[in-house]
Amino acid sequence: MRIPLYQVDAFTDRAFAGNPAAVCLLEGWPEESLLQAIAAENNLSETAFLVPEGAHWRLRWFTPKVEVDLCGHATLASAHVLFEKLGTGAETVEFETRSGRLTVRRSGLVLSMDFPANPPTPAPAPPGLAEALGAAPESFLSGGRVCLAVFGEEGRVRALRPDFRRLGAVTDYMLFAATAPGEEVDFASRCFAPGVGIDEDPVTGSAHCALAPYWAERLGKQALTARQISARGGRLDCRMQGERVVISGRAALYLSGTVELP
């Protein structure tokens, strides 16, 4: 079995920044155990698998440990591969996913993803969260298995040194987004998901399904600029559209190759 594989840095215009994702192009679906094994071998926060279905593509995302319901940067990376490497002539691509149909549009070098919004609501912080993060947030909000820990300034988010073992034991949530007003953008964030094998995710598109509605309401604006302040860093532009959020960014191809299996 030979599987074309591309590694793309998403939410950046250059290699070695943003969030790297692997994109594998398949003709059909093998056993799920093989998909998970490839994702574990890639050892990136996400590996995307694509299979053509008529005019659309079926898209699935795997961390090194589990399949997930939604991933932003690997969707951006997948669209980049289709546009730039497969020569897709249309200005949009559509993916069928666990989170419904997702559309990605290109405008020059910018790709814009139409995702479901996930507005968070105030909730009690789970026991041990402050100790696991290394600081107590000013407020806490829940959006299903995604949570927002809100701080007063970007510097406090940047200074966090989480205890990932303890954070992974806070099992009510899959993804922890620490966020604050941005210094040069509307808001900044860092995202942690140790329970699914990702201590700190460099740039997390899916988290902005919750972050964008929160900051849109707080700041009273529908178009927002965002930066994820991980070591690699990444820039996102978000625009609220009713119950959807459009998340835009650029991508850069890092490598292309072939997975070769017996």
C-alpha cells in the first residue's frame, strides 16, 4: 500500500511556524486501527485522511491517540493540498465530516473555513484547574468538551507553565483554551489537550469556534483578529456569521512523500 502524504504548516505563511498537520490521500477506507497507527507514527497533533466521495471529500482527523470530531488546522492543511498539489480548479472545496459539511474558500493565498460556532457559557471551574494551569483564571466558560480559562492580559497567558499530567486528569474537558485580550490583536490564546496526546497545540482552529463567539460578544464586534502565542505561533482572522464562524489563515507546504506499507 502506497499512501501520498503531505505535511503542511497551517495558520502561517512560512515553514517552521504555525501548526503542522499531515494530510494523507486515500482511495478508500482501511481499518481504523491502521489510520490510528499512521497518526501515531506521524506524531503530529493531527493527521487528516481524505477519501473522494463524488464532488466532495470525506475528511477524518486523528491525534496520536484518538479520532476527533473537529480540527481546524488539519482542515486548512487539507484544503491547501487540494488547491495547490491536486490542482483543484474551483474556488471552494467541501468536506463531509463528523461535524457536518465544512466548506473552505480561497481568496488569493488566504483560505477561509466555514465552521459551526460553539458559544461557551459561564461554568464553575473544575477542581484542580488553577493548580494544573499554574494560575487561576479570572473567569471560566464551558463549550461542551472545550473550555475557556480567561485571564486579564496576554502576558499572564504567555507565562503559564501547565502541569500536563495534572491537566490531563481534569477529565471533564478535552481542550483547555487559556485566553486574554491581545497586545497587537483582539485576543490571544494558548491551547492544551494532554488527555488526547497533545500537551500544547501550536495553533488550534477548532478552539476558535468557542473563542470567537466569546470575544465577539465581549468586544462588540463581528470580525476579530487572533494570535495563538505558542512557541511556533500562528495568526487567525475570525468572522461571526450567525451560528457559524469563518476562520481564515494561510498555509505553507513543508514536505511531500509516500507512506509505504506491506
